[in-house]
Amino acid sequence: MTSHPAPLPLTGERTVPGIPEENYWFRRHEVVYETLRERCAGAVVLEAGCGEGYGADLLAGVARRVVGLDHDALTAAHVAHRYPRVDVARTNLVALPVRDGAVDVVVSLQVVEHLWEQERFLRECRRVLRPGGALLLSTPNRITFSPGRDTPLNPFHTRELSGAELAGLVAGAGFTGVEVRGLHHGPRLRAVDARHRGSVVDAQVAVVVDGNPWPDALLADVAAVTTGDFLLHGDDVDASLDLLVLAIRA
């Protein structure tokens, strides 16, 4: 009999599909994978910090091969069981077990803010990319995620970055053609914000922090979010929710 790995625990940091209360965060991350999908067509893709694996599997639908790496053993076992199109391994992300120039694209979404050695991680990403290969990386925008602070509000984050700081860090690791885009709420989500005292994010955080039951109206709004409710572009990056950097290995 084949054993099944234990279900992944909900940590608030690993986005899991199919849970109504998590749907806002899931869609907020999924839209970035959808945006990057065509850039991975026919490519050998390495995802550094693959989490639950749904994103790596989405990319596997168009890529030649997807390798998912994660430091957590339970997560790696879950991905291997649930997403057979993804080759997965457990590893330290600042010492990637991949030879020089072996991959076409490195994807790393909502990971770099958790790492103490961010510069070392980016140098590793550059090392494993072939010349001309692409780095596709996202992270929360420090300016809006931890406003007015130098240290993150989220205790699981080691260092958050603004768009300019992220661009400088990536360029400093030896990448060229660095482009930064920002993720924003579209018109429908801005209307949802207005219904919840200006911020559907703050409303969700308050429920979790206070330990109260979800209000029916809030849960309905969160469960109804789709990837089409977000906009990803290069305008007004400082006001964005999340940052996406696209860069080339020279």
C-alpha cells in the first residue's frame, strides 16, 4: 500500500489552494504564476521555494521540465505525491544542488523575504542559470507591507524590500535588464476594500489575530476573489502590494 504524506499544516506563510479563508492570498500569488507561465514555455525551470507546489505544477504544463526545491521535508514529500509533473527535492536555497548554467529560468515567489542571506541566494540563482536565462522573483513590497518600518511586521520575514531596493539587490548579484512591476488591487477588489473599512487585507488579519469567527460578508468576499481581480504593471510601484522583478543572467 502506498503511504500518503500528512496534510500540510496551515501556517499563514505557505499558501494552500482550495480553502475559502485562504483564497485571497492564494489568488494573489496565483496571478503571478499565470503572468510568468508563458515565459517558462519549453524551458528548464527551477523553482526555489516551491511551497505547496501548485505554482510549479502550473508552470509544468508549458515547461520542458520543472524542478521544485524547498527546505521543508513535509512540503517536499507533499509536492512529490500530489504533483508528479514536478521533480522535487529538499535543500538549502543558498546552496542550490544544481550545476552551473543548468537551467533556463529561476522562479522564486514570496521567498527571498524569509532568507537571511539574500545576496548569497541571488548569486546562487545566477550561477545555475545559463547565460541569457531569466530570474523571475516576487516579494512583498516593504513600503506597503510594513509601512514606516525598517524591520518587518511579519515575524517570519527577515528583511523586506522596496522596489528600488529589490532592483539594486538583483543588479548587484550580476543580473541585467532588471525590470520591477507591482501587484495592485483592480476595480472590483478596490470596491471590496471599501466595504471592509478600506482594506480587505486588514479585515482578514483582524479575524486571525483576534481569533473571532469569520463574518459571513467577509468570508464571501474573500472566497469570491479571482486572479482577474489583480493588476500587475510597472506604474506606481511604490504603492503596490507585491513586487515582481524580471532580470537576465548576463
